[in-house]
Amino acid sequence: MNRALVLGSSSPYRRALLNRLGLTFTVRPADIDESPRPGEPPPDTARRLAETKAKAVAALSGDSLVIGSDQVAAIGDLRLQKPVDSDRAVSQLLSMRGRTVVFHTAVCVVDGASGSTLGMHCDETRVTIRSDLSEPMLRRYVVLDRPFDCAGSARVEALGIVLLERCESLDPTALIGLPMIALSRILRECGIDPLFADALEPSLHP
């Protein structure tokens, strides 16, 4: 199947992960309301937003296959937000010491021609933060890694990995923002297999 592929996300992390497959794709961020609904469980929010993003972009993308994704991080009922600045990052990390954060990362592929959902998956990653982290240590980390655009205030693909006591997941890429094992399976079901793609070229970005 020779279908154009679109990543419906502005995330540089998702773009880098999708680039691993060597497929040609374009990037078109979705403009949607990402607010959770009252009483909505975190995995339901992640799945709903991944599908909403994909469908919003699919409506503008002809007969392309569109990938949408979303991630919700929570400790119990408390959802973690992107910290934006140093003080909030440190405060969030201090509150996470010795606790387990659950990251719900959803991916959805939508057919631009019909608007139908072709595949959906939500991965659960459980991350336990070290209990021995002092405030000076965390401030030093934030200065070095500047994790201001990461829910949970840690770049696990970079220096943030040293803050972790344990990480439990079926897919290590899910924590970074895109469950690549599930996405690869969905794409194969849609007729796109990176091992046999006609054009293994660098991705195209507007």
C-alpha cells in the first residue's frame, strides 16, 4: 500500500521516534482542546486525545494515514503537568520522590479517506523515582537537562534516567511519547512495513 503518512503532533520526541522506522512522513500538529473531562480516568483521556488529534488532522490530509498520540502521567488521581519553569520542575520532582508515576501513552492511526480509526493502543509505563534525591541534586538536574516540556519533569531519554529507581513497561519507547512496538504493528496491518517500504528516505517536515 502506497499511502502518505502524517504525524499529527508537534512533539520533537515523537518525530524522532517515528524517524527510527525510516519512513517518509510529514508533520501536521493538531489544534484541539486537550483538557481532561471531569472524572475521566487517565488512560481514557490519553486514548480519546490520541484519536481526536488523529481525526482532526485526518480531516485536512486527504487519503493519508494519520498518527495521533497522547500521554497522561499520574500519581493516583493527581495528574502531572509540564512544569514550564525551574521552580515548578523542582517542586514536582520533590513531590515524586519514592513514588511511582504511571504514564499512559496512547497511539491511534486514522484513515484520512474515510475518517475511520484503523488501530488504537494505550501503553502503561510505571516509573518509580529515587527516594534519596535531595533538593540541591534535583536543582542541579533541572539546570543541566531543562525538562520543562516533559510531564513529570524528567527527560528519561537523557540525564533524567539517573533519577529513576525502576521502570516497568512492555515498550521502552512509550515513555518517551510514542509506543513504537504497537505503532509498527498497526502500520503493518495498514500495509506499511518498514522492512519492505518502497522509499526509505528521511522524513519531510514543513
